[in-house]
Amino acid sequence: MATKKTDSKEKVTKKAAPKKAAAPKAEAKAKTAQEAAPKAPKVKKEGPAVKRAPLMPKTYFATDTKLGEQWKLVDAAGIPLGRLSSHVANMLMGKTKASYTRFADTGDNVVVINAEKVRLTGSKWDQKTYYHHTQFPGGIKSKTAREVLSSHPERLVQLAVYRMLPRGHMARKWFKKLRVYVGTDHPHKAQQPETVKLPNLGYHN
């Protein structure tokens, strides 16, 4: 009889074992029920507000409706040609203003006087050569800076400034606002040009 009781107990234990394996499924269902339930809104803590990082400043581009052209007067007497032309080119392009835009005309009109008194350092008067072509075969012509000064002094400044400007349609537009004259007389007194004192670059202006 004792053997039968032990066998019955073993059978009961064997049948009860699968019931324990069903516990993880009940836990999984409880978890899914908790996830499906609506979450309570989070309560913000009272305290100092978090400062937001500053936004990037917007890039300013000048338009044709906001142009403010001015007239500038530059005396070329005793100034080296290269230093004069670089400053005049910057004024024509508008690089001296905070509203400079590379694709817009924000520059000023520049009047250069005393073009015949411009200065060339070293032996550039005889070594610097200007070339032009007559558009005929073998029509290349050359002149020294001294020869150009004797015939057309204003061309020295005009060529130097034009070659300081970047190539393109804007350079042709900027160059039209340059006026170069021999002597101190010019026909733009009605525009009341402002006299520009170039910075000290190692020479006496």
C-alpha cells in the first residue's frame, strides 16, 4: 500500500509542474495592460526657466532698393599707383561699407584728380609696358608707362583700377562709376563729392 501512495504523490507532483510555467505569461499580460493604460501627464517642476541657446544671426544682403550711393573725391598727387588703385577699387565695390554684397552694386562714385601726378616707384616708368592690339595681323603695339603718361595720363589710373576689380559683369558696372581727370578741375561739383583722405601707407599724402 505504501508503494501506491508514493506513486500517487509522484503523479500529483508531475501534473502540478506545468501550472508553474504559466506564471510568466500572466506577468507579460500584466505588463502589456500597464503599457496600454494611459500615462498620467508629467508635472513640471517649478523653478528657473531653462534659457534657450541664441539663434544664429541672419545674413544681410543689400538689394537695389536700399542702395545709397555717394560721391568721393581722391587726389592722386604723390600717391603710388598700386596703392591708389587698390583703395579706389574697394570704394567702387563698396567694401568700405558694412552693407557690402558681392552681387549687388553698393559702391560709391569716385572722382580722381591730378592723375598726371601719380607716382611709380623704382624704374617702373621705363620698365612697365602696356600692350594693345589693332586686331590686324602683327598689330601688337606697346608703350612704356612714361609714354602713356605723356599722351593719356588718366589711362594709368583707369587701367590699374580696372585690373584690381574681379572679372565679370559687376566689374564693368563698377568701373563705369570711376571718373579720372587731369588737374584739379572736374565737372562733378554739383554732386558735392566728399574728399577722401587715404590712410598713411608709408608715404606723405
